Amino acid sequence: MKQYLELLKNEYVLRRLSTIQLISYFGAWFSNVAIYTLLIEMNVSAGVIALVAALHFLPGVLQAPLSGTLIDRLDPKKLMLTLLSIEIISTLSLLLVTDVSLLWLLYIIIFIRMGAASFYFTAEMSLLPRILKHDVLKQANEIHSIIWSFSYTVGMAVSGFVVFALGVKTAFILDALLFFTGFLLLFNVQIEVIVTKSNESLIKMMRKTFTYLKENRHVLHLMLVHSLVGLTSFDAIVALMVDKYYSAVIATALALGLMHSSRAVGLVFGPMFLGKWINDKRLFYLFIFQGSALLIWSYVMEYFYLSLLASVLVGFFTTTLWSYSYTLIQHKTDKEYYGRIVAYNDMIFLTVASITSLLTGELAKIGVPLQSIIIYMAVAFFMSSLYYFWIYKKYMKE
């Protein structure tokens, strides 16, 4: 923890960006819990819940070819301010969704909102290698993931109580206010980055990216490895678990908040214990540990309090899997391709997350037990460990 605080102390821009992350991520969970609470109260089908979960990821998939190219050409601060503005407006627009007949509007708003959020994230992650030295980039990614996890933990827990006590609309308003605070903080920070002026067309820049990946296949393989962490897209399955097993035990909003926040406890503390231990070779074992944790969760998921404990273990390995695999991509990518490679990486990651959410809903609709769905995820992580082992042997082992 000491090294993280020291890095934040020495890097002003990183410190300000991290503060904005904490505020905006914290607020995002208010509307997230509110959305799923609203859906369950509307008594929608498992397919609708899965679709909404998938819509949180789909915009990042569709816009990646364009967003990555724009990030390599535009001023990062102006771009990020514009995206925060879109998030504020779209979050307030959620107040318009009042009954099941307006589900179509909810889909559109979520698509726009998450498109801006995904674009912002890609812009920020491509900015970090430009302002930080390589030897601290891994720590910066870990700080980012710890902040995400901490805000997830506290945000989900608090938002569950806020939605329960004050209602869905209040949660949306609070979320928008926190995004606005983030906007003001970003507006007042100076980010000194040289933006390379290019006369190449967007199409030509996209083509060059594909050529780059073809000539640097190890980067593509690492992108695929990182995307497999998207299998931990649990929003849909947690909502289905709450609806099936826990709604008779505890209020829906509270159950959603506690389930997500308990996993986030593991997400916060995982990198604090694993950060110094992890290296290129040991990443193989993390995939195995993640799969094993999922098997334990599947065994106890019917029991609310045991499920809470198991979800802590599930989250313990996820953050380090995400941050370290992301760092490998940043280290192996040439500077002029940062924006495009990060965008395509996020596209693949979000595709896996979106497919995971949709498959969860479809499997549940045809009667596949939720325990079996989690077991399938566990098996996928075991297979992922073998894939990474092959990459390590072929491209990374000295």
C-alpha cells in the first residue's frame, strides 16, 4: 500500500485522475443497483435482465475501431470532458424510465451512457503510458483497479441502502451529481501530452493497426488473454441469483448491493496481497485460482451468507488478473499505437463480457441451473490457464 501512496504523491495528474475515478465510479453503482432494482420490480424476464447487462458492454465493442483512432489524434482532456458531459446527461435521462413500456428508452440511454463511459476509460488507459514511466505503470494499473474495487465495494453497499430507503430516482440524481463533481476536477487539471498530428485518414490508421497486430502476434495473444477476465461479468447472474434465492430472505436492493460489495472486498484486497507476488510466469496460476474460487461459489450459492463469503474469494484474484494482463499489453505496445491497441483490447474484453451476460440469460431461460452456469465459467478459466501457459512458453520465456 505504501508504494501506491508514494506514487500518487509524486504524480499529480495520476492523483487527480484517480480522484475522479473514485468519485465517478462510486456514483456509477448508485444507478447500477437502481437499474436492476427497477427491472426486478417490473417483473421482467431473465432475458431482459441479461440484455441490460450486455448493453453495459456492447457500446465499447462497436465503437472501438473509431474510438481508438480518435484517441491517438485528439487532445485527451477535451475528449474526456466531453465524455463526462454525456454521462451526466444520460444518467439524468434515466429518470424518464417509469414503467415497463419504456424499456426501449432504457436500452437507448444505457447504450449511450456506457458508450461514453467505455470511451472515457479507453482514453484514460491509453493516457497513462504517455505520462508515466514503464516501471510504475503496473502500480498505476493496480491503483486504478483498487479504486474501482473500493468504490464498487462501498458504492454497491451504500447504493443498496440508498435505493431501499430513498428510491430509484434519488440514486440516479446522486449519480449525476458525482459525475458533475468529476467534471469540475478534470476541468481544473493540466495534462501535458503531445498529440501527434497525422494526415492519415481514419481508415488508413485502422488498417495500420491490423498490420501491426499481424506483425506483433504476441500483443494480439495478450489481448485475448486479458479479454478472458471478462468471464467475470457477473451482473446478470447475481441479479438472477437474488431473484431466485434471496428475495424471500432480504430486500432486493439490499441483496444486490451486498452481493456485489462482498465480491468487491476481494477485489480491493487481492492486489495488496498479490501485487508483489505476481509475475509473467505466475499469471498462469491466477487463472487456476480464479476457476477454483468459482467452483466453491457454485457449491454454496443457494445460501445467502455463505454465498457472500464465497464471492469475496471470487473477487480476490480478479483484480490482479485484470491489472497484470493489462500491463503486459501496455509494455509490449509501441507508443504510437497506444490508443488503438487499448481500444481494440477493450473491444475484445467487452465482447467476452457481453457474450457472458447474454449466455447467462439464455442458459437460464432454457432451464440450465445457475450453479451449472458458474461451473462452466470455472472450466473456461482452467482452459484459459493452458492458453496463457502456451503464450508464455512461445513468446515470453527467456
